[in-house]
Amino acid sequence: MLHAKKPSIWKNHYEISVDGRQVTSWDPSWWKSGGTFRLAGRLYEVSGNVWGTKYTMATEGGTVVASADRVGRKRWTVTADGKTYEFRRASMFRYEEELHVDGRRIGSVKRPSMWSSDTVVDLPGLPVQTQIFVLGVVLTKWASAAAASTASHSSFTG
């Protein structure tokens, strides 16, 4: 199980730990959808299209090792290592995405509290780098949704 935590409210990146031991940091991009992380000495870059509906994860050499499609929809998929994983948004009112296999929920990415940006990743059977890719995609999606909500709210109020 992964745990992602912002070190402070003033920092934009997340420290990612496995069983209490920090393994990497998710560093979101300032200018485009996605971000980077380094795992076991390898740099991975996650980038999304303009609409934030498709993402890829590439190695430092540019080799794409994972992709996500239909992000932001009720159902979306991740493909990595020749396998496709199906995710579903749990609710429009919660920060939670569920991993489903054969129609059964077997894991999730969620914020246990609406008052915290801490995020728990429980995706059994997925390699760690794929779990971090999913986490990065979900964090990017949530940040984009929050920014859009703030922008639309401010346009109504003033």
C-alpha cells in the first residue's frame, strides 16, 4: 500500500511511502498535465493531453511504459506491462477511484479525509511504478477539477 502526503500546505509535491518508508516524490508539472517521479534510480515522466483525458508514462529515454485513457469519465483504463486495468469513479462527491477486476472492486486510490490532501493507494497486483503512475494521474485529475471549480466559482462571485 502506498501513502502520498504533502510535506506542507506550501509545497506542491507529494512524498510517497510504502509501508512507512519513503520511496519517491511526485512532482507535478506547473505548465502541463502530469509530473515526474524517480523510482529505483529511474526517472519517469507522466504527461497528459490538453484535455486531461489521456496520459502516458515514459522512461528517461522516452519509452512509453504505461498509458491511461478516458480519464475523468466514470470508467477509465490503465494499460501497463501488457495488461489493462479498469478504474471507476466511486462517487462525484468523494475523492476516490476504484480498481475493478471482473466486475469486483479490488482496490482504490482515495483521500481518507476531505480535510486533507493525504492519499492512500491500495492497488494489489500492480507493480509499484504503475501504482505511482495511477496516483499521479488521479492527483492531476483532482487538482484540475479543483482549479476548474475555483475558477467557475470566482467567475460567478465577482
